[in-house]
Amino acid sequence: MSDNVPPSPSKREARKQDRRLAILCVAKRTFLENGYSGTSMSAIAAELGGSKATLWGYFPSKEDLFSAVLDEATRAYRQQLTDLLKPSDDVRATLVEFARGFLTKITSPDALRLHRLVASEVGRAPEVGDIFYRRAPQRTRQLLTEFIAAAMAAGQLRDEDPADAARVMTALCTGGLHQRMLWGQDAATPERIETEAQRAVEVFLRAFGV
């Protein structure tokens, strides 16, 4: 076979996907290190060793690139939630597993750095907060809302506004250990996360249990 034969479409697609992942890897590190405002498409292109035109071929703007970084960072977690938050005979156990996984996710080093980045940037770049909310908290809350709505319909939880109940549940998870860690006042351990998860679900069920 001649060396000049073009690669098959599957190989071309694989190379394109590898290139896209390489861009996202560099962009994620650059956003976390330099902030949103301190990151430029030109700098990312220079580090990748390609032209700005090539980078723009994948991501037409910095907003698109930041959105894609968030999508990639949360992709596995969204799938985990989709698999978990299905109608269950044991709502408490499912909620504890949700809270445990949610706390583990949001107290990870990258998640904490991202939350600090968004908080510091949103005043001068409001689009950062909007992109972050739509790509992360909103999607998590929507999946949780659907689970809670099904549990309410089945008589497993008190019949209230499921979206409001989901907001309460996530707030219970973020108001303790996560909040302290954002300010550098605490550290996560499996035991601390388990305690927080159990407490959040206990309080939630006092409000919405039957």
C-alpha cells in the first residue's frame, strides 16, 4: 500500500478528536492558572504550536472554548448522575448516594479552583457565570428535579415544587464542607463527605419526606 494513500475517515476523525482533546487539556489548565480574562485564544494556539485559524476551526470564540472545557470536565459526572437518578424503591439511599457523589465532585481540587475562578471573574465578565451555571449547576439540578418529581408522583416524597426541593437539596450539600473549603478553612476526607451527605439527606427528608 502506498504511503500516499489518505487516511481512512475513521482515522481522520480519531486524529481530529485527539486534537480537540489536546486543545481542551491546554485550555483547562490555562483557564485555571490565568483566569478567564487572563486567557487568550492566541496564547493557547501558541502553546499548542498551531495557528489561531486552526484553533478557531474547533472553537470559534473563547466563550465556546470555555463551554467545551466545562462540558468535558463534567461529562463523566453527568453520565453518573443519569445512571443514578432513576426511579427507586429506596429514595433515601439514592439521595445519599447523590449527595456523596456531588460532594466528592464539588470538593475536588479542580472544582474548587473553577468555583473560585468564576466568583472572581463574573463581575467583569458576566458571561463566565452564565456559561458555568448552564453547563454545571443547572444540569445537575435538572436531573435531580426529575428524580424528585418522580418520587413525589409515586408518593415517596411530599407533593411540593420539585425544582424548589432540588434547589434545597443542592444547597444543603454546598452550604457546609464545600463552603469552608472554598475559603481554605477545611479539607475533604471520605469520612467528612459521608457525614455531610447523611446530614444533608436527613434534613431534606425532614422537610420533604412523607
